[in-house]
Amino acid sequence: MLVSATEMLKKAKEGHYAVGQININNLEWTKAVLQTAQELNSPVILGVSEGAGKYMGGFKTVQDMVAALDEEMKITVPVATHLDHGTYEGCYKCIKAGFTSIMFDGSHYPIDENIAKTTELVHVAHQLGLSIEAEVGAIGGEEDGVIGRGECADPDECKQIADLGVDMLAAGIGNIHGKYPADWEGLSFETLDAIQQKTGIMPLVLHGGSGIPNEMVKKAITLGVSKVNVNTECQLAFADAVRKYIEAGKDLEGKGFDPRKLLAPGVEAIKATVKEKFELFGSVGKA
């Protein structure tokens, strides 16, 4: 059931759990995530970066694929198609393609410009019934060529953006895209607590959810995080499972080279990872 992310995140905030945003990269990925969400009766947000959208043939291709799978697989749980770390131009492309949710990442702009562009996009998104996420403070690491230093967000700036009427807010609290280095200092719960105090009922978003220790994720949820993003962990699980299949020579047995067989171990690995994350986030049975 394709919907905006607004109501599922409101329920998550009130219920003290989080909805998982699982980034998708192809047909197999999407099917695996949708099937797992349906089996666990969990809401889900399908994240699509601009790079992944281009890789899959464009945002309209992605939206049409998700809509068709949603119908063919008889998905009844709430599903949102969400632009991840979108540019100003990318937001309008996703709106045109029919996405149900967008993220405008204006964190690299001066706060006044971030506010101006976010204000405009909030107005457009809400007129069309879409949910919108904004960002303050850069997420560390690299994603689709966007590099962040990982500085913590200013709670006062978070309040300024939250007051614009966004549906969810991503705030940098020391989190990182990709693998976490051995010398990572951990999440700044002091910053997160200060942000929640300023933003109240606003659902907060934890980017870079792959690799953060479970206890830290749980604590972040108690401090207002209602959406956790996962991408790298699914990619690593998928790659590891397919690698083992090939190294075992399974692709040389019979028709083991058939993509439906070759990619099957990776698909199962994604499903297992998503199940583990939904259980951690507390979203199982919350659809």
C-alpha cells in the first residue's frame, strides 16, 4: 500500500519505535524488502538515492516498478517511496515521477538558504500529499559523491527547520555513511537529546544505520529517532552471500548461472538483514 511516510512516522514517534528506511538498488532488492515487510506486518520506507535512481533507469522506472510489485505481491502494509539525500532538482524529479516522499538535503547550504529552499519544497510536497524530510548538520562519510565531515547539528538550527513544517528531520549526531571506522567516537546522545528538546514531537531520522551498535540504536529511538536508514549492511550481506555461492562453484552446477539462482542467496541475505533490523527497531506488527 503506497502512502506518504507522515502517518507511519507519527505512529512510530508516539509508540517509541522506528520505521526502517531500506535503500533499494534493483528488482531483487525491492522484492526482498517488500516481502519481508509484509511477512512481519511492518511499515517500510524504500529509500532511493539519486545515484541508485539513475542506475535503475530513472525515478519513474523505480516508482512504476514499486507500484507494480505492490499490486502484484498484494502488499497491504504501508510503503513509502522516498528520495534519499535529494538535491533541489532531484526533489522535483521525484515529485514528477510520483514518489510518495522526498528528502531535501540542504545541509551543505548556509542555514538561510537551507530554510528558503526547504520552505518552498514543504509547500509543494504538502500540496500533493507527499511527506518531506530535511537535514541539518552533515552525515559523515560519502554517499553518491556527497561527502560529509560528520559534524553535529546545531539544535537551534534544527528547530528553525522543524518549524517549517517538515515531516521528519535528519540531524547529524556523529553518524556516518558506509562502514564505521575503528576509531569512531560513537553517537552524540547529548546532541540528540538537545535536538529533541527543541523539536518536540518531530520524528527524527538516524542516517548511516548500518554498523551502529544495537544498544546505541535503541537509545537513539528512546531519544526521538523514529526512522533509521539502512543501506550498506544489506549491500555487504548480499555481496557476501553471492560470493560464497560462486566460490563454492554453485554457478557451474546445472543452470546455477541463471540469475534467478545466482542472486537467490543474496536475496535471502537481504531478507534476513531486514528482518533483524525491523526487530531491532521495534516495527514488527506495527503496520
